[in-house]
Amino acid sequence: LTALEAPIFTDAGRVDTLFLATLSRLPSETERTSMLGYVEAAETDEQRRSALGDVLWALLNSAEFAMNH
């Protein structure tokens, strides 16, 4: 998650990177919209880091991750 704080990433890029790192695929448009909305709702950098952590945990606890990894 610390690497995602680099200024080269947009929030959409951060969400895409989390999907690629955990599920080895890009998110669908529905997934991207949902996760990006959650991350963009953060008002501070600390809240954004927490939201990205939540997205990561959701992906790690998904059935797709459990069945494929």
C-alpha cells in the first residue's frame, strides 16, 4: 500500500493495481466504479490510505482470491 502513495498513481490506477496484485486481472467497470467511489469518498490522505487498505482486504477475502490462489 505504501507504494501506491507515489504521485504517479491516480485513484483509478491504485484500484487497478490492487486488482492486478491480488486477482491478476483488471476490475470490471462495475467493480472499478464501486471501489473507486469508496476510495474517492475519503477526505484526507489518512482516510484514503484506510480506504485502499479496505479495498485490499476485500479482495484478499473474496471467493475469487480464495479459489484461485
